[in-house]
Amino acid sequence: MNSISEIKAALDSVSIQEIPQMLSALKADERSGVRRLAECYEKRYQAYIDEIKRLKTLSMYENSCYADGMRYIAGIDEVGRGPLAGPVVTAAVILPRDCLIYGVNDSKKLSPKKREELYEVIKEKAIAISIGVETNEVIDDINILQATYRAMRTSVEGLEVKPDMLLVDAVTIPCVDTPQTAIVKGDTKSISIAAASIIAKVTRDRMMKEYSREYPGYDFENNMGYGTAKHIQGIKKYGLCKIHRRSFTRGYASE
């Protein structure tokens, strides 16, 4: 008779899809420890099934495009419209058809660690990824909305594969020839937009952590340029640094 630790090792060694085949015998085992182990893995398998259902729902826009004969669907999202400092960053991501990446979601709903993990998985699985960045100087010059549009166009134009459709979070990008669909709260409704939100968020967070070493005192490594108490204190103490958005920080400090 196998020990509980041996049974657990066996469960851990198989794919999640194979777990149900092992559970019926374990649930009938006379040992309460084995039955509890079976219950634990049954919940784990159910969580997997629930996640697959969620991802399939998240792929409804993409599947509609595929049903219309389209092949390459790009999700577009931005990060950094609201901060007092740093760039606005956009990402365009084309995923393979039926690509269900476990855990992909709106980047705001994920922990920093999970975003980093998914960033690597998306980079590995995506057909194409492109980033657009517009600096704080551009934001001050043409305003944040126009800078966001410009960054989005850059990310679309930088894709190595020409998309048949753009799925864009919330907005319609001006001066883009590719057909596009604006989806309100798209990062919670489209797997491609959700993937783009993760790529854009991790990219910008890494940039802000680099800036925090160049411009210490503003807590950029934690606030990513947003107007937290420590950030405001830093502005009042040190003034504005090179990456502050002057149009966003009027009244906080003199130049």
C-alpha cells in the first residue's frame, strides 16, 4: 500500500488533466488522510476547469473574429495615463488561435510577481508583440490622450505580423488603417487585451524602477510615478525631476 507522501508525489507527477482518473480510488481509500488529499486535488482540478471556462469566455471577441475569417487579432492596451511622472506605455499583442494562458487577466488584478511570470509566458507564446512609448515631454507637449494614441500607433506599426483586427481597450485609435473595435474595460473582456495590459504594465514598471535609481527620493520603485504621499513629499523636498510631467504637477513644486 502506498504511503500518503507517495500518493501525493504521484498526483504531482501527472498533468492536471489526468488527476480525475486517479481520484475515484483515492476517495474510497479507508485512510482519512488519503481521502483529504483526494478532496484537495479534486478542488485543484475544479479550479483548473473554472479557469479554462473563464479563459474561453475571455476569448469570445477573438473567436468572433476567427469565425469571420480573420487570422491575426491584436490586443492593444496602455499603462501610465494617470501618473505624475514617467512615460505612457502601450503594447500590442497577437496570440495564437485558441491560446489559453492560465492566469491571464487584467494586469491590475494580478500581483507584481504574477505579472512578471505571465509576462514571460506571453513573450514565449505570442505570435508578435510590440511596445509604444511616449515620454513625459511629449505628454506635456500634445497632452496625455494624444500621446497615448501616438504610442498605440507605434505599437501597432511595430508588429512583425500585420493584424486583421485590433481589439483596443476603451478607445478608437485615430489614423490607423487596420479595422478596430473599442471594448470598454477590454482588459477584462478580451484575452488579447489582457495580455497586452500585462506586457505594457511590466514594461513600464521596469522602466520606473530604473528611473528610481537615477532619480532617488520620489519612491518611483514603489509608486511607479503615481501621486502617492511619499511621491508628493519627494516633490516638495527635491522639486521636479527630469521625468515629471509638468502639465500634471502644477502647484506641487516650482521648477
